[in-house]
Amino acid sequence: MFPTVEVIGTAFERGRLHGVQARDRIGRSLANYARLFAFCGLSWDEARHRGAGYRDLIGGFDAALLEEIEGIARGAERKVDDILALNVRTEILPSSYLKGVDHGECTAIAVHPGASATGGALLAQNWDWIGPQRAPGRRRSRTTSLRSRAWSARAATLRQGRSTAWRT
């Protein structure tokens, strides 16, 4: 089924553990998005440069988010700018690529702890395919692999500093 990434600790440590456990998947995502950006006429170096421009915005919004991104980079043995580019991929894709595409993108759901079977808060998000990534006649969803057309979900069970997540 879906891989499970279990993390605990500070934001940086959660990210580092995520990066270690999902290192191969993160590498595949980087390769897939480098190909997508190249298809759009944008080198991966330029995508990383554009992604780096969001560092201060993310850190200013929530310093823990940036710390987790930095931890993911450390754990995956990647540059922080690689992980930033993955996280802001839609924002940095050339606008011509998104021309004529509905911008609904993802769907997210949440279940209150009192209503969940686990007794914890549950969060899930699908990841919709955009533009030419969509397979004709199939549900509009995307995964981290451009070769895969299967539906993917990101979910997390959050309990006082501990989370279990499918995030890759």
C-alpha cells in the first residue's frame, strides 16, 4: 500500500527523519520534477533558484515549516533549495504551462479526534494531476512519480508532538 513515515521530535528532527525514511522517493520526485520543468523550458537550477525565493516567506509564516524542510534536506542528503522547489512547484511552474487548466488542484479532509477510529486527528490530501500529466479517462490525481497515474494521498495522525504520515 502506501509507505508510512513515522517521525517525532523538533521540526528539524521530524524533517530529518522524514528525509532519511523517504530518501529514495524524494530522489525520484526530484528527478521527475526536473523532467517536468525541463519540458516547460525551465532548468532544474532555475527551478531551485525560484524555489529559494520562497525561503523567507515560508520561514516568516511559520519558522517550524522551514526547519522541517531543512531537516528533510539533511535527512535525504539533498540541498535545501531542492526541497523548497518541490514544495513550491506549482507556484514556480511557468504560467504558460498552467494556461487553460482548472486550478482546483488538491482536496483535503480532516477528521476530529472524537470522530476518528484512532482517537487522533486525521488529515488527508489527494494530489491532483495538472495539465498534460492527466491520464485520459481517469480520475484527476497525481503522485510523486510522473510515470504513475495511481491516486495518492498524504495523511497524518497528529498527537502531541508525534505524527505518522504518508508524505512522499
